[in-house]
Amino acid sequence: MKKKIFYLMMMILVLIVSCGKKNESANGGDNGKEIVLRFSWWGGDTRHKATLEAIRLFEEKNPGIKIKAEYSGWDSYFEKLSTQITGNTSPDIMQIDWNWLYIFSKTGDGFYDFNTLKDDFNLGNYDEQALSYTTINGKVTAIPVGMNGTAFYYNKTLYDKVGLPLPETVDDLFNAAKVMKEKIGKDTYPISLVTFDSGYLFILKYYLEQKYGKSLINSDNKIGVTKEELIDGLKFCKSLVDAGVTNSSKDISGGGNTLTEQDPLWINGKMGGTQSWSTAIVMMVDTLSKGNELVTGEELRGIGDNKSAFIKVNMTFAISKNTKHPKEAAKFLNFLLSDPEASKILGNTRGIPLNKSAYAELEKLGLITGLPAEGLEKAMQFAGPKSSPFTEDERVRKLVLKFTQKIDYAEITPEQAGNELYAELEKTLVQMTR
């Protein structure tokens, strides 16, 4: 009898120990050890604070998993990440711009395939169209966070000051330039259309699509316009600078190559508007001085008969192919993108979410509103032809910027720039798609 009792107690003890080990594993540990996942992203202070709060909530609910945050501004993020990926030192989880997927994962093997993580990440929260942006060779290389579109936003306070309605056409902008300079001063502009890192790229693309119904770089990753059409587009961009509709790349360079939201003209309410990604407008609002009201404008018309707003997946989340903890990484992303509490914390800091659960939660809370939502709606209604993800590639940006600066510094004419840019862009696209 005593022997039976002894054996019974031993069996119970074995079961307790066994269950304990299983629970340790379930709580995220490797034999009870805490798992640390590195997570990198870019953004402004609003996004950083919200993301850090969501991370703290996840860690509270998952004590066996620690998230190490690695975040920065936009301007240095790509270079740092490129170095990390090349050196196999990338974070476990990364915020990735849509076009970068086709740089780091041309064949679909650059990141972890979410198809293999269906038990830990709910792909059913996304429709097929959304996932098509991040699927390469049948592999879901990343999760699309939200849609993004180029929209026009205006400082209503400045336009009210000079007695003008918000612009709806190109002619309205040219007229506003004359009025603002007469009433306020030469250093006042109705809109900012030239960027420090891309030059004319976005307004050039907008012009070509609206006038000719063609993309600068089409969905086949080739130049989508003729040389003559490209020259025409560059002439238009120069006319905006010459008329004082927008500041030039020469002005931006002389001011230290700052982002628009860091430009004193913008901060002090002397820049009447901007062409901005809908997701980025929160940062623009954050730096605008008190007393200035930023509002969503209409998509700019009067160029041609075609639609031309740029629509894309705003950003994605990818898991490193070298991570030692893919299931835990997927679990964290599923929480970040789907959990009701996390959705409430993050709000629209990364745009309007594509995740069905998150969208429903934000809609319930009345958060599918404001400048990002308004801008995206306008852009989607005026969306141009689908563009290549390489449109925003760093090499394309730098190429367009180079010729923008040459034109603005009067080193070459738009005709010369068009011929040279066409040839160099053609060569660059061949190298990029090889």
C-alpha cells in the first residue's frame, strides 16, 4: 500500500514539473528565459510615444517577452537599416517602406514569410488586395499597415489673411503667389512642392499623370512617358519656382536641407500649404506655430483630364528572416495591429489601418476622421494609374533631385535636364530590376 502511495506521489510530481515547463514555454521563454525582440521604426514624437505605450501594454500581457525599441526620424532610417540587413544584424521586427520590400526581397526571400506563421498572425484581418502589395512570388514578405495617398493641405489662416479661397486649380496657385508676395512679402509662398530629398519628383509625377494619363515609372518598372513629355513636366515644375508658387531646391539647400515641417517659413505660417502624404500630415501640424489652422484641400486640378493622386501602402511590418523567435515576433505584431486596446493607443499615427479589426475599433471610437482620413479619402477618389514601387526608390529620388537642383541653379535648361534624366533613369531602372 505504501509503495502504491509513493509511486502515485511521484507521478503527480512529474506531472507538475512537466506542466510547469510547458507553461514557461507558453509564456514566451526558452526554458523559462525572457525573450528579447528588437523592433525598429521611424516617425515623429506622436508616433513614438504611442508605439512605446502599446509596447508596454504588450509586455504587461506577455511577461516572458521583452520588446527593445529602436526608433528614429525618417532621414537616417533607410541607410541604417540597409547596413543592418546587409550585415545580418537587422532587428527582429522592422517597419519597412513599401518600395523597400522590392530592394531587400526581390524574390520574396528577404524576410520571413507570414504564410508560415498563420497560427500566430491572423492574415484573415486583411483582404487580398491589401496583401498583394506585400506578396512577392507567393510569399507574404510583410504586413501592410495602412493606405497612404498624396493630398494637398493648406494653412487656412494665411489664405484668410490675404483674402483668398483655398486653391483648387494650378491657376489659383499662380494667382495666390502674386497676391501673397504683394500683401505679405517675397518670402511667402502659397504651397511647398519641392522636397529636400526628392526635388520635383512628386509634383512632376502628379503633372505627368494628370496631363498624359501616364506614370513616370509604370507598373512594369519602366519609364512610362516619352522624352518630350518628361521635358514638358520639368518645364512646368520650373514655372512654379519662377512664379514663386513654391520655394526651390536652391532655397531649401541654402536653408540647410531641412524637412518642410522644420522650415522656418512653414513653422511661422509663411508657407501656404504642402503636398504631403496623408500619414505624414500629423508631423506637419505638430510644428506649425500656434494660431495657424491647417485644413485639407482639394486635389489640384487644371492640368489635364486624368486623375493623378499617388496611392500606395503607406508602410509595412516585416520579420527578419534571421530572427530566432518568429512565432513571438508574429504574436507581437498581431497584438500591435489587431488588439482593441493597442488600436486605441496607436490611433491613426500610422495612417488609416488596413487591419479590419483595428479599423472597426477606430471607427467605433470616431477616430477615422481628421486630416489623415480626409486627405486619404480625397487621394483615393483622385487616384492615378498604379505606379511602380521603384518610384520612391532612393536612387530614383536622388536622380530627380540632381536634375532639379541643376535646373534651379540655372546650370541647365529643362530641355537638357529632360534628355539627360531620361537616359540616366532608363539605365538606373535596368540596374534595379536586373
